[in-house]
Amino acid sequence: MFLTISTTGSTDRPATDLGYLLHKHPDKAQQFSTAYGTAHVVYPEADAQRCTAALLLEVDAVSLVRRGKSRGGPPDSALGQYVNDRPYAASSLLAVALRSVFGTAMKGECAARPELPGRAMPLRIEVPVLPAHGGAELVSALFRPLGWSVTAEPLPLDETFPEWGESRYVRLVIEGELTLAEALRHLYVLLPVLDDAKHYWVSDDEVDKLLRAGGGWLESHPEQRLIADRYLARRRSLTRTALERLALERLAEADDADAGDIDNAVDEAADTDEKPVPLAVRRREAILAVLRQEQAARVLDLGCGQGQLIAELLKDGRFTEVVGMDVSMRALHEAGRRLHLDRMSERQSARVRLVQGSLAYTDARLKGYDAAVLSEVVEHVDPERLPALAYAVFGAARPRTVVVTTPNAEYNVRWETLPAGQVRHPDHRFEWTREEFGRWASQVAERHGYAVAFHPVGPDDPEVGPPTQLACFTRADAGEGRTGTAGRHGTSGRNHYVRTAEGAA
């Protein structure tokens, strides 16, 4: 089976930069052993104007059978295990070879030229024989939403007898301007999806592989369900897990930056000549004030996104350990970049840790911390999944203090640019009024043995309250002197922000 990757050069970028990105020198023909044969990398052409890298995979069909993992033929046909399309048609075998031979390029790493991986470049990728269960229409439906121009030419069953019609194979050419890492990840996922088969046993770790390679594009792909189902060999439990985690990926896209325009609108309406303070900044300041009041030293930032709150926590030496957790690996990579983890001193880097995980499940890594923060997180979770989140945080992890912030839906009428009945961000599953937030928080506190106090964040409108509402939960068995924040705010008579688990409105 065969695949070529081509690019063209410009005055400031020679086409041979492709060799740096692939970590394969254009002047050398290289070969690599794989579990099912030998992969060869050659460059049919390589100059400043045009460069093409070719990957040829020689598949040992007998090795496939001996390993007991072949899906190349009918399960009851002994001959079908040896006579099949695996040596000739692109499939999961080629996808695995891509990861094995071009793994560093797929991760977007290039030590020799670190500026290259992030650059989009004109790419042309050709796969001469690609099995396409679903035909050329499905090929286009999978690649076009990712920014590719697609040519999927059906191949005849037999060129000598055209009346026999078309086969299930196509000649695929995709062209577009993307980063090489994006292109390789697209191929790694979609080649086995189109083949609709895997040559190896699909286990639980395939979900992680899918989400790593699909990060940044699969969560918004219109054929997401089909891709997950086929990639995971139609194992329903794995597909369900993947789709749940992909839904939570959208949470990483809705961090403070996404709501920046609305946040700023709050303060721009104020009658002041001073530069407005964005609501996102006020929110972080309010969270830090509560954490200091509660004397928290070891803090969890759950749904940390791109690490804005973590950066503020690290500026204060009283926070000795900060753990950021997010379901999105892409968000965690961006957080690491923003925090400059690679350039931190040893002492500073010992204070921070980023971990991947989902709040839909209990996680032993979250136990034993002083405080946990869920800043603008709950509104991104489907209501029926909120009990699972509450148990994972309040029931299983059980930090001494939990800080939750969420939009106040009543305040939305103060934005002229926000149409009536709409939420502030398209990924919000709901937005609570003060009454609704108070009811949920009080029920969670009572069920899990916490007291809860409420604080406004941003200007506290006398009619509709503040733009953001904050709840501070303190564990009932955490000792005296930790819940003194209960009556510090909102004592204007409305009593929206002075509630405890025992006296909820």
C-alpha cells in the first residue's frame, strides 16, 4: 500500500522543509520494521519548488494470520485470511505505519526547526487505492469539513470489463493548506474509518488514541458519531464513552476568552472614565479572595481550560500546589504553553501539574486537596450529568472547600447585544437564575455534607443581581473558622447571597 505527501515552496519557505517536519532526509531512502511488514520512505522529488515524500508499506499477509489479528477476509474462510486486500489497499495497517514512521511529525514537534510545525503549508496527499465503505460521497463528507479539497475517483472492478461496474475502492487526492500534523492526524483516524475494519483487537485504549488524534477537529465534525463508531469497530460501549468525552471537549473551547466580548460589555456600561476591568478578571480575583480566606494551599482547577486561573494562583506563594485538570489534551497543551512550563524553574514547576480527566467520573488523583475550583464549568454540562459531576467532586474527591462560579441568567437583560432568550455562549446547556443556582447548590451541599455561602461577582444590580454568581462550599467536618465568608456580601435585604445548606431559599 502506498501514500504520497507533496508540498510546494515559496520565496521564504523552500518545499524541502517537508523533510524537517517528517524527520526524514530527502537524500536518503529509509526503511522501518513494523509488526506486519516493512515501511519504506523515499522522496521521488525534492527541491525548493516541490517536494514529495512517499510511504510504501510492504505487508506480510502470513504474519497477519500468525498473529491471529487479521480481519482481512470472511471469518469462516481459511483462504480469505491469506487472499485479501491488506497488502494493496490503504487501511488501519497504513494508519499504524503513519504513526510509527511519522510519529514525531504527527505530534507537531520539530527540534531542529521549532517554528515549522505550527505553519500551515500547501499539501497534496494521494492514496492510489483506498477502500471506501460508503463510496466517494462518504469520502468527501469526511474530509471536506476539515478544509480539504477532495477528489475521490471510484475504481472499476476490472478495467477489462467496465460493464462489471465500480468497486468499493477509490483513488483519493486531497489538497489544502493545513499544518502537516493536522493532515497526518486526519489520515490516521479516517483511513480505518473508510475501510470500516481494524486489523487488530480494539480495546479500551483505542478511545484515548481516537481523542488524541481527533483533538481540535473531531469534537465539531458533522460525522462525529460515524467516525467514532467505525474507528472503535462498532463496539457500543467504547463509542458511547468516546462521544461523551467529545461532548466534554467543547467545554475547553468555552473558556474565559470566548466570553470576552460579553464580559467587557458589563464594565463598558459603567459610568467611568477608567479602563474597564473585564468580568473574567473580576471572576478570578473573587476566586482567589475566597481561596485565601479559606486558607487553601493545595488547589485543584477543574476544567482548567487554557490555564488563566492557574497562572494567577502561581503568582501567590501561599498556593503551594496547583493541579489543573481538563478533558481536552489540546487545552492542556495550550495551558502548558501559556504557563511556560518548559522554562519554569525547578522550584516553580514543582508547584504545578496538568492532568487529563473527565468530571463525569470519579478520579482518585483528586483526593486530599484543600480546595477545588469549577469556574464557568457546570453550565457546559448536560443537566442529567450534573449528579455525576457533583458526586465526583463533592462525594469522592471531597476537598475541604469547593468554589463554583456560573453566569446569572437574570443579568442577561442588561446586554442589548444579547437577544432575549439566548444564552451567553452557544455551548451553554443552561444558565441559572439566582434562585435556581441556590437550589442546586443547597441540595448538593446537604447531600454531601457541606455548608454553602454565595457571593456576587461584578456589579451587583439591585434588580437582577450580578453578572456572575459564586458559591463557596465548605465541608461540615473541616473544623471551625473556615466558613466566615457566609455573610460578607449581598446583605442588602434580598438575601440572594446569604444562604447555607440549612437555610436555603
